[in-house]
Amino acid sequence: MKNILAIAFLMMSFSLTAQTPVSALADELLLLNAGGVLRGVEFYSDVNGVKKVESRRSNMELYEEDKQADGALYLYYELALSNGKTADVDYHFDADGYLFSLSTNTYTESDEQAQALYDHLLNYLKSNFKSTGTDNEGWQTFEGRRQNYTYKLYLQMKEQGMWKKTKYIGFDMAVVQ
């Protein structure tokens, strides 16, 4: 009887501490424990620093590097998620080569999973950042402060596709200029 109770207690303890599929997906996307503001990267990091951080991850692939006429540089990565779907992770650098903005678009298995991920991220933002409302494009907006600068965080659930509407999650961060 003691063994049965001990096993039941262990199973209950494990289930209480285990991540849900949605929280695991959010952690996989944001890598909050990797340091930095997101994915182990700080704003004002240089291009090579970001490339070095992301190149260590086996599920990341740099699929485009785009230099604009004004000198701005964009790195576009594809993240292979454990649920078989993907996310885009885009880094935006100024003409001096320093990170000022990053964004993610996460594609999920279903509209229900998209809603659950959106709700999870929204709760995370509400718990950790100052809400600044909703902007004119429908993005939930928040504000964070790091060292000597302020940054904005944006979250929105979007629809894609002309015929088959499927939902995905957009999450953006940018230094307030």
C-alpha cells in the first residue's frame, strides 16, 4: 500500500511540474532561460554575436541575410519546432550593425493551439511587463526596461492564407527610439 501511495504521489508531483505542450512550445520559441531579452540575445548586440548564438542551435537555419540600401541588415531564420511546425525568427539591425528589433511568427498545428499559445504568451507578458494597451493594428503592447533603454513588446494572433484561413502568432520586440 505504501508503494502505491508513493508512486501515486510521484506521478502527481511530476504532472504538476511538467510543462504543457503550449508552455513547452513558448519556451522553445522564446528561450527565456537563455539570458538576454529573448533567445539569449540582447538589444544592441552586433550581427556576428547574434549569428554566433543562433548557429549553436541545431534546430535553427539562417535562410536569408538582407542588406538594405540604407545599410540596415536583416537576418531571417527558420526555427524547426518539436511539434513539427516552424517559426520565423527575424533580427533587424541598424546601419551600424546593432540589433534594434526582433520578431517571431509561430505556426501551430491548429487554431486551438494558436489560441492557447497566444493566451499563454499574453499571460506571460501581463505578469512580467507594463501593459500599454492595444495599438491601432490590434497588437497588444507592453513595455520593458533593460539597463539604459526601454523596449516595446507586441503580441497578436493573425490569419494567413487566401482560401484556407489558419492562425499564427506574431511576437515582436523593438527598442524605443
